[in-house]
Amino acid sequence: MTRRMHRWLEFVLVLCALALLSPSSLHAQQSTERTPLPAAASSTGAQPAGPQGYQPPPSVASEALSYARARHRLYFGDFLYSIMLLVLLIRWRIAPRFRDWAERASPNGFLQALIFSPLFILTMDVLSLPSAVWAHSLARQYHESIQGWGSWLLDSLKGEAIGLAIAVVVVWIFYAVVRKSPKRWWLYSWLALLPVLVLLFFVSPFLIEPLFFQYRPLEQAQPALSAEIEQLVRHAGLDIPQDRIFEMTASAKLNSVNAYVTGIGASKRVVIWDTTIEKMTPPEILFVVGHEMGHYVLHHLWKGMAAAAVAILIFLFIGHRALSALLARAGGRWGIRGPGDLASLPVLLLLLSLFTFLLTPIGNAVSRYIEHQADQFGLEVVHGVIPNPSDAAAGAFEILGEVDLEAPNPTWIEKVWFYDHPPLDERIRFARSYDPWSNGQSPEFVK
């Protein structure tokens, strides 16, 4: 899925769902809002040999630091550019022109949204192309992506079409509610758009994700590995059907390794990238799957949606006050009639950009806590299933760090602002030290 599509899905998910996820709001820094690999636990009291933290080879560490600095420059550069772009569009009264065209074309609110939304979104995305090109260039330069520019452009167009379709519906619902209830729209729009959020999460594995990558049931693609995972599932006493575990052909476009959980309810599934299967040993992969089981069993997606819903409500309440105050002072100068005017969209997006930017450290902290829980679950679920789990875990983390170019020893400000997972050094040290069994204690999640 493309970076620009994440930006508009972010808008959808904050008016109806929140990004920071998003990261694009949080930011597409984290790539596909996907969950990286797990940590592992030592099932014996013995201290494993080798480094106790993340220590990549010097050449890899140097390249990873260079890549991190480049991504950080992109992150802040893209944020400042987006803010400048929205300010200029507001001052140049671009949205009021599009609104006038939509109103002249039809008095119907939905048709107006159908005309206005694509005009404004396409304008934003075309002007934002330099950032998208910059991001893909970096991924290719540092060999995280092998996707050619033609394939990248095709994915961008797919993402654009999906984002436009979703945005039309969201903009239509949102502004209909604002016009209907000028004083309480922040609450009623939140209630109206939450079902859209749930629907998007439900249909994404079926309708959206397969447009960008191919998926196969792991049982068909890797029967031996599937059998080992089934044993792990039984060992944990869990109910994760084999038809809910998939292999994704990431190698067609990416070199990086990963795995993630997606969907809700009947659409929930665990996905393992084929690059992960190729570059890791079966014990290391079982740690990865154990981590993803943690997200599945501990209901992290539902908890994340609940947190997003709270963030949306807070934003809409603050946005209601701020939007009304801004338009009361400058709405006439900007050609915007009021909060219920479609032309207020860039002002709302400006507020959203500032809100999600400031919320990033909080969102990252919550995400790091959830990922640590999944790490712990992974440690517990593989205990007694494979020999030397701490060695396998350390190996998985080293591969993750070296292939995905994670920089060692991030500063505290880098951790707060850019890390939605604990740094690898922390995860490896936790994997090496977590051993409640040798102390006669019971594990927290897998009894």
C-alpha cells in the first residue's frame, strides 16, 4: 500500500479512525503499520553466550545510522512541507473554488462531496508527490525495496483510487452531520463514523491488501512449517485456525522481513512475509509467530481501535472549538462560510496534522507497551516447544535489525519520537533475561 494512500486512510481513520498509527500518523515512517518481529525468552536459567544486546557489524551499523538520519529528515521535511502546503491552499482559496464548482454542478450533498473530494485530494497528492518519490528513493537506495518505479506508480494509483472512494463517503457523512448539528457535530460525527472504521478494518484483508501483495494459506505454501505452527498453537491451547495463517509474497517488492496481524472478527489473520521464511530458521520463525499470536490472542487490534476511537473523539472536540474560532476570525478572508462548508476541509486537515504530530510520542509509547506484551507472549508460548529459545530469539532479532537496517543505540528522543516498538537492544536483553519458570513463577499469559 502506498504512502499517499496511508495519508488519506489516516484522514479517514481520524474522522472515522486515527492513524499513528498510523503511522502515517502517524506517519508512514513505520511502513505498513505492520508488527515487527518478536523477542524470545530463555527457558533455562543458563546465560546464553554471545552479545547480550543488539550489536550489528560495523558496516551494517553505519548504513543503518545513515538510513535512520535520512528517514528522520524525510519525516520532519514531509511534515513541514504538508503544513506549508495546507496553509498556501487555504490562503489561495483553492478549496472554495472546488466547492463552488461542486455546488454549481448539483444541489445534492453526496454529489457535491463526490465532486469536491477528488478535486481537493488529487490536488494535495499531486503536490505531495516529491515526498512520496523521496520516500521510495530512500527505500531503494538502502535496498529495503526492490520495487521498480513502474510497479510503484501502479500501486500508487491503486491506493489513490481506494483512498478517493473512502474519502468521498467520509467527507459526505462528516459534513452532513456538521450541517445538521452545528453545536454537537463533534460527538455525532464520531458516532456516525465509528462503524465506517470497523468496516474498513474488517474488509481490508479481503478487499484492499490483496491488491498490493499475493497471499497464500501457509498450509499450502509451507506445509512443514505450518505443521510446526499448528503444534505451537495446540501447545498454547489456542484456537487459531490454519486458514487464518497466511504467507505474503513480500519478496516481489521488498527485501525486509516482517509479520503482522490484520483484520477483525472473521477477517482476522496472521501474515508472515516470505522473506522472513527465507531468511530465518524454523525456531526463529516460531518466535515470530508466537509474537503475532500474542497480538491475536491479547486482542490488540480491538484495543488499538478503542484507543483510536478515544483519540478521534478528543480530536473532534478540540477541532470543533479550534475550527469555529479560526473561521470566526478569518473564514471570510479565506472564502469559507463556516464549519459545515466543504471548503473548511483544508483547515480541518491542518488541525489534524498538528494534532497527530503532537500525539506521536504518546501513540508510540502505547504501541511500545503493546509490542512488549506480544514479545512476552511469544516467549511464553514457545517455552518447551523448541530448544535454546533465547538463542533463536536473539538470532531472529539480529536478522530483523540487519535486514531492516535498525540503527543501534538510539537516543531517548529518537526512541520517543520514532520507535513504535521497543529498540532491538531492549528486546534482546528482555529475551535473554525473561525466565519465570526457573524461579518457580507462573508466566502471565500462557499458563
